[in-house]
Amino acid sequence: MDSVKRKQLIDRLLHDISRTHGDLYYQPTSAIALLIHKSIQNGAALNADEKALLASLSQRDIEVLLSLH
């Protein structure tokens, strides 16, 4: 269940980031994962439960989750 929630949160963060970075389509997954990872580290409009769920993810973990999309 946590994995599904993580994927949903990553998708939400990706959507939020894409609003300010219109060229994400042309970026490598590693660059997008880095943006998402930094967003998580900065708190990115996440509640405490969401932060706790995503806190343990590395940039590589995020890349893998993005590749499942």
C-alpha cells in the first residue's frame, strides 16, 4: 500500500514541478528525479505523513518510480 501511495505522491510532485519547468519532457529521468528529490527535501507542500513516506527515497529510487509510469 505504501508503494502505491509513494507513486501517487511522486506523480503529484512531478505535476507540480512541470508547471514551473515546462521543458521536463526533454530532460533525462535522472534530472527530473533530482528535481523531485530536492522538492521532497525542501518540504514541497507535503503534510507530515507524506514527508515521512517519501523521506527515505533516494534519487535513484525516484528514478525507478518514474520509470514505472
